[in-house]
Amino acid sequence: MNFHGWDWFLAALGALLIGVAKTGITGLSLLFVSLFASVMPARRSTGVVLPLLILGDLVAVWSYRSHANWRHFRRLFPWAALGVVCGAVALGRMDDRQARLAIGLIVVGLTVMHVIRRARSRPSDPEEQAAWFAPVFGVLAGFTTIVSNAAGPLMVIYLLAMRLPKMEYMGTGAVFFLALNLFKVPFMIYLGLVNSGSLRLNLELAPAVLAGAWLGRVLLGRINQRVFENVALVLTLLAGARMLASALL
């Protein structure tokens, strides 16, 4: 890929943010997705981003694996896998604008719903919510992740709704996304979005992902639970609104 100086800067910044999102400040996913989509066609960028996400996932799993809540993983993953299959079929039939519009509506709508539910004086029991949250959020996350690598905001909402402590939140998200992104690889190869050219670019950007993962771990250790949740929600809402705006304008 023929990048100029500014393109390299944006791509490296996007790779750095992948690392930060995986180990520290969640809710950044649509920001780095947007950065990569600004320096290459949006469809091609999904294939470039995927191996970088897997690298970040590996670091996150190594860092937080002991905190993973496997009950939530087992509830979510089968539904997310179904969503990946549906998304792979839809990817060949949707243009970029339609995908951004659909995902933006989903993210903004679910974020607002979660904020309203959290503001209630007597929030619902997470175990009761999980019975229907897991199928809904699992399918939506699987669909959005293969269409645009944008499942992060949806999982922010799900994991916060389950009221997981900060470290358990990070561990559960880490193992879930590693499994989900590995599951996506054959589909992306079949679609021609992961290829030798994209992998060469991945090798050049890998150091930025690792630097971001280190920075994310430092930041996470300095953020308390309430601030962590609020930052994740604000970034998620802004990212969803930005995707909506880019689709409508």
C-alpha cells in the first residue's frame, strides 16, 4: 500500500489506539476504525485492522486472563458466532454508507438505553438481564465486528450492564474478542480482505500496537471503577454519533 507521511502517522496512531483499547481505555474502537478508513478504502481497512486486533487481544488475554468471567463468555460467544456468519453474508450486499448507518443507530440506541436503565433507582438484576442481553448483544456484536470491526461499543454496554468489576470486565472482554477475532479470520481470507499485502502492513504497524497495549495497562491502573465506566460510555456514545453523522452527511 502506497502511504505518504501523513497516512503513516494516522495508521500508526490507529494501531496505537488499538493497543490502548485492548488493555486500558475501552470504547475507542470506532475511533481507530475511522482512522484506518481515512487512509484506505473502508472495506479494505477491515482486513488490515483484524490481525492488529488479534495482536492486541493476545496481550490483553495474557494480562487479564485470570480475571475472565467464563460464564458470560459461554453465554455470548455462540450468538456472536452466528452474527459473524450473518455479517459475512451481508458484507457483500451492503455499501459503506449503509453499514455505518446501521451500526451507528445500533450503538447510539443501545448506549442511550443503558444510560436510562442505569439511572433507575432500582436497576435490574444482571443475571435476569443476561437471559435476553446475551443473544441480542451477541448477534449484534458478531454482525458489526465482521462488517466494520466495530463490536467494541456494543460489548462495553453489555459488560457494564452486567455490572462487572473493572478487572473482570477487562478479562472477560479480552478472551471474548480473541476468540471472536480468530473466528473471523477464515471469512476475511475468503473475502480477500486479509492477504499478503495487508499482512506486510501489519508487521510494520505491530510495534505501535504493543506500545499502545503498554500505555493502556498504565492508564487502567490509575482509573477508578466509576470513572472507567463513564469514560467508556462517553466514548461509545461519541463514536456511535460520529458514525451516524458520517453516514447521513
